[in-house]
Amino acid sequence: MDDITFFQQFEAGTFPHENWHHREHIKAAYLYLCRYPFDVALDRMRRSIQALNAAHRLPESPGRGYHETMTQVWMRLVHLALSEYGPEDNADRFYEAHPELAEKKIIRFFYSKALLGDPRAKLEFVAPDLAPLPRPIKSPTPPLNRAIN
């Protein structure tokens, strides 16, 4: 699926639930970060995930639904890769060029299982308890303003 169609379906809350996996989270983060400054991209990502969950009637529970800390961590890691290595032609190529982002367990280098499972981490961003999150060495690239919607 091309970036425009993917992004439109994601923002409209019509992306199929059975196809919404880690890869699609990373692609959406990348597309937002190519379009908007980090804080705006994060806010839009948050609202779109919550809207998609609501559209699919995904219940909020301690182990399901939107998780603020995880969303912020992945947005920061995608932002780091984008800042350090630059964009690709499309979101799929970006994902494929950064296999480290495909490793969902990478978050375990920064957060203990107990902290990620804490209800507070689901509702608000909590700082990591094992190691600090990396920051871009280079200045973040300005939004690329790619036509994705």
C-alpha cells in the first residue's frame, strides 16, 4: 500500500485492525515526523492511534489499548533514525533501511517490564528506568513537508 493511502486510512480510522502491527506503527510515526515537528507529530500520532482503537472498538484495559510511554519511545526512536540517517523514498523503505526499528524488544534496553506494565506508564510518559533514551547527535531535520495527505 502506498504512503498516501496508508496515511489517509490511518488518520480516518479505517485502516484494517487485522493489518495494524508494529511495522504500521513505525510507518505512521515516520510519515508524521516527515510532515510535522516532533511535538505536533507526537500529538497527531497519539490522537490517530486512539481514534483508530475507538473505531475498532478496542477496549482500554491494563494490557490493551493506547500506551503513552510506548508511543513516545517509538516516536523518539524513529525521530532519532530520521535525524541521523535522513528520509527514504517511502515509509516501507525507511522501515526496511532500519531493521533496529523492527525489533519490538529493543524497548527492553530502556524500560523494565515492571515499569512498562505500570498503569501510570500507559496513561502518561514515564522516563526509562534502565538506560536513558538516545538523543540525535545531529540537529533534527526540519519537517520534510512531504505530501502525504
